[in-house]
Amino acid sequence: MSRILMPGLKTSLILLCACAGTRTETSESMDLWLLPQRSTTANRVAPELLRAAALAHASAKAARSVGDHEATRDHETTWRLLLNAADERARKAEVEATTREHMEQIERHTLQAERDRRAAHAVEQEMKRELAAKLAQEQAKIAFQAAMQEENFRSRNRTEERDRLHREAAEFIVQRTRVTLAVARALGAKPDEVHAIREQIISIERRSNQAAAEALRSAHQILFEAETLLGQARLQDAVDPEPVHSLRAACREASFPCAQQPQGFAIRPASLFSTGTRLQRGALLRLAGIIASHPIGPVLIEVGGRVQGARRRLRRIIHDLSELGIDAARLHGHVEAGPRGVAFIFTRYYALSEQHSSPQGTVQDDAVPQDPDLVQE
């Protein structure tokens, strides 16, 4: 008997034995001792206890059939204790299963909360990057507008506020030059060429007594040289989405209207000429920097207006861009009678921009329209 009974059930045995003399229940009345919801669990976690209980139950019936009441009570008590032990083990198993399920739920909720936190953090960082990019673009617009309009202000019109703006613009352009040099170096630009431009930057920064307007002009010129170096490095690769994207970004920073056209990517500077055929040097230098840093394929220059005047302006544009160092072989001119305006079309920058492809296929250099009457000076 002691080998069958569990040690934790001794108290239950004493209580059940004390009640045995007063209970009139038969063994058949205990068939539903286990709760229905636990019977399946008990069969799974305590099959040996149930087998022993069934044996005690059969022994109780056998003792009763021969009139041995004392043996009947002993077997029934054993049967109840074994069922009670099986029921307790089943209850414990159910509690453990419930606890395990709750812990798994907590773990899932914790993991989900962590994923939500990371997603929220990623969204927050993306918003910060977008804000930073927007602020940087606005700062670039201010700086390049100051650089392009600097020549419009005579010395006698200088003010402390304007000088401050010019110095801030020069500082921004110097930092942009450093970034441009880093990109050019990463794309394979020669170290000595990069070093030479960096030396010019250091020279500008050392001239603290330099006039603000002069510092701005020098910074803008050095940026153009860095962009030329970047264009030379980009020639090693075919057109990819990054240069196309940077072309659009450069136009936005310079406040140059731009649009995708079937012929290519078009830039339409609003105020390139100051008077007659005289070009604004700052605007022309910014445009030259964009052309130099995006060196693949020809640039079609379309000039509208009265034919004779448009031809003179076209010659001036090509001449001045060539003087700045732009390869004249890339510049193709075309005059159209109509509204006055100028467009610079990058004929090879269209295939990957906004997933747009030219309906006419790739534009080759010899396919760019050229004004037959245009004679470069």
C-alpha cells in the first residue's frame, strides 16, 4: 500500500479513512470522480495512477461480492486516493500548460512591441532625414542664389547683412566642395588632383580678411573645379540612377526649372542673360558645374526668340561655357523661332529617370539637331 500511495496524499488518506465508516457510497457512485475536462489530461499525464485505480476498483467489487466489508473499504479508499492523485497531476499539468501559454503570449507581445518600437524609430529617423534633406536643400538654394546674383550688387551697395549672407553662402559652398571631392575620390579621381583642390579650399579659409563677395566668388569657382573632377570620374561608368537623381537635385538647389522630356532631361534657367547677349556669370558658372559633373552624352542647347537674336545668344552661351572649360564638342545648338527662352537638354539622361524611356530610342551624338547656320565664334 505504501508503495502505491503518494507521500503528499497522507493527509487525504487519513481524512478519507475517517469518513469511510459514515459514507454509504458504493464504488459505482464514484465513476465520475474525475472532472470531465480533466479526464483526457489525466489519461495523458497519469496513466499508471489510473491503471492502479482501476485495479483497486475491481478489487473493491470483488471484496463486496464475497461480503468482505473491511477489504471493500480499504480498496475503495485506495481507489479514491489514486483518482485524487491523478486528478491533482492533471490539474498541475493544466496549470503548467496555461502558464506556458501565457508566457508565450507575453513573449510574442514583447517581440511585437519591440518591432513596433523599431518601426516607430525608423519612421522617426526617416522623418528626420527628410527634414534634414529639406533644410539642406533650402540652404543650398540660398547659397547658390547668393552666388549667382553676387555680380548684381555693386560695392557701394554692400551691407553688413549682405556680407553675412555671402560669407554663409561661401562656407556652405566650401562644404559642398568637400563632399563633391569625396565622391569624386570614391569614384576613382586621382589623389593629386583632389589634393590640389583641397589646397585651394585651405587657402580660401586662411584669407580671413578677404571680402565676402570675393570669398563667395572663389568658393563658387572651386566648386566648379570639383564638379569637373567629379564628371571626369563619372565618365568611367555608364549612366545609372544616382547621376540622374543628382542631376535633378542639382537643378532644384540652383532653382533651375527642370523636366523630363522625350529628348532627355531639360533644364530651363529663368534668367541666364542679364542684358542683351551678356550672361550672368554666377548663373552660367552654376550651369557649367552641372554640365561638367554630368558628363555623359551631348547637351542640346535650344534657344528661342527672333532667329538672329537667338543665334547670337546661342553663340555666346557656347563660347562662354567653352571658356569655362566645358568641352565644346558636347554642346550642340538649335534655334527655334518663337517665345524667348533657353533650354539645356541632357540627351542621355532619360532612360532611368522616373522609369521614362525615349520613344525614339537612345539619342546618339550625331543624332542631335544642329543649326546649320550656327558658326561658333
